Amino acid sequence: MTVKPLDGIRVVEMASFVAAPSAGAIMADLGADVVKIEPPSGDTYRGLMRQPKVDGRRVEFDAAFAVDNRGKRSLALDVTTDAGQSIMHRLVATAQVFVCNMLPARQQRYGLDPDSLKAVNPSLVHATLTGYGTKGEEADRPGYDVTAYFARGGFADMSSDPDTGQPSRFPQAAGDHSSGLALLSGVLAALRLAERTGEFQVVETSLLTNSLWAIAGDVSTALIDGRRPSARNRHEVLNAAVNTYRCGDDTWILVNMPVPATFPVFCRQLGIEWVLDEDRFATPRDRFQNMAELVAIVDERMLAKPAAEWGRLLDEENIVWAPVQSLDEVVKDKQIRANGYVVALAHRLDMSGDMPVVTDDDTDGDVGVPIETVAVPIKIAGVDVAPSGPVPGPGAHSRDVLSELGLDDGAIDELRRSGIVAGP
């Protein structure tokens, strides 16, 4: 068995939805024992997103939930009760990391704030991810990535329709996953500090700060001049060699050659060298002032060949471009496959019967085909950074985790009867 970087590290995760759990998923893939705490009714994110269909048949597998919860253990626990909070404290005492997305007021209410947990485990790393930060008037305002990251942070306005001003819609959890990486970075740095000093560490990040970081170039400029960047349609771009174009096979490509000196190469490969002799396109400023005409010229030319042929011609001069792919194309992309950017889960899908059946590898390892998911965006030479186990059901490991804390079967059964704990 390959040694993993976080072997021997226990993470207690009290978080729902995506951002903070995504950090826990990466830590699990890196070898940590991640114990996911969810209410007895289960994480509210379970079953919330689109479920897959194969050959028109619904597959009872929560693919979106699986991305951020593979390889974890689930303890279904009611932390609103005194008994639940006592169990949480006993569990946190055995951990190196506590991760949560609870707002500050709720942390204090349930005894999970930094001061409370420092008394339980003085060398713990306490990590919090919120919508808007832990200070200020809106510290206890709830937020999702669409509100705190995309809307509040400026993304939605910057990518709004230039004609109507209507804000754009964004793919699910895109801001969550980038924010989860920031939380992970903070946790790993704090773990190093805790190991060196033996002292309690507090880590925090938010969806809002990660939004600013993601568009930091634009934000830093606005900090100086206070101006709102104008939304532009594709006929008003700053550079015709930085744009999207429809090709002759009705597919789109995106070209990105931002340095003005490369514009002649772009024109030659497209076979429109005559543009370079036109006074209206002589300089970058001239081209900008006549951009609608220039883009129209390139548009017409691009329709003469399919995307693959244009790609070959652009590659001849190392012109940077990419196809604009749909997700059904993305999952078949050979470059993604070659680099292992998708991985197999410990689940298999059997489509041979009347209804699709999902099993765990340890129950029927040779039935059906493996179910794949997105790999964490980290590669370490010689380390198998991959899901270490299946996606847990709600409370699937409640008895195991409580037994590790010293509770016998009788005490666990009583907790189950009282509704404080759920699971087998």
C-alpha cells in the first residue's frame, strides 16, 4: 500500500453542501480519516442536484454529492443536544483538524467555536469557511457561491450581457470548489504550524474573499481607479486574436494571443494577410477603433473551414486556442483521460437488469462498470491520490466511530432510540 501524505491525520468535518466538504474530500484522497458529521436526517445536499440518466433510465446515484464526499466516514449526530455536543467534543479531542462551514453565532451556540474547541484539544487546527467572513455586520449572513462569490464579488456583473445588463448564470459549485482549495491550503499550512509549535491554530476563508482573489487583477485595478470594467460583446473586444469564433462545422473555438506583436501571425494563418496592409488595422489602436469590422472579417473567414482544420493551422505557429467543448465532449477528452483527471469510485453501475443497480466494490466487485468522478486537482509523484473508499450513506459509520470513542453497543443503541444518533 502506498503511503499517503495525510495518513494518520483525523479530520472532523461539520459542513454541508460543497465548499468546505470539497476540502475534506481532497484530504480524504490524500489519506486523512475524514469523519463527516451530518444531522440524523442526512446532509441537506444529498439528492438535491440533477441525478444521472443512462439510456433514458434514472440512476439512483448522487454524482454531485459523491464528488465532495467520497472516501469519508459518516456519523449522523444531532449536535443541537447536550449529548450530541458531548460526543462532538470527545471526537474532536481525537482529531488534528476540525472543518466547518457554520456561521460564527451557530458555532458558539453548539460549542464548536475556536475558544470552546481549544479547551477540548489545544493543538487542533480549527478551520472555518463562511460566505462573507467572520467579522463585520454581515458575518452571520448565510451565503452560497452564486450569492457571495459570483454576485457579491463582481463576477456576475463583469460577465453580464453587454446589451441588456442581465447578469450571467454560472455552473453549480464553481466558486465553492475554488474556495475549498483555499481552505485546504490554510489547513495544510496550519497543520505544519501546529506540529512545530503544538499550539491551537485558527484558519478561515470565505466565498467572498475567494471571489476577489479569482479576479484579483481586475479588482486591484478598480482599487486604484474606482472604475467599473465595461462588459463587452465579441464585436467590441480589445484584440481580435482574443475572441471566440464559429467554424465551418458549426462548432466554436477560442483563440487567445493577447500580445499585439502576434497579430500578423494570426492573420497569415487565417489567410487574411491583406488586413495587415489596411490603414484602419495598422496599429492596435486602429484595430480597436474598427474592431466590429475586423471581427466580421475574421468571422467570415473562420466559416470556411471546420474547427479541426483551423486547429491544425493555428498549431503550426503555436497560436494558443482551444475548442469550446460541451460536457459530453469534455468527459471523452483524450487529454483529460491521459492525465488521470477523472478517477474511478468504489462503486459500480450494472445496467443489465430492468433497473440500473449501483453497488460498492466490496460487495460485487466484478459486476457492471466502475462509476467515475472528477479527480482532485493535485498529482504527487509516487502517491495514489484517489478516492480511498465509497461515498458513505447517512450515518453509515456512526456505530464504528462511536465505538472508537469507547461507547458500547448498549449506549449506542440508546442514542439511536433517542434520535441523537442515526445509522446502522
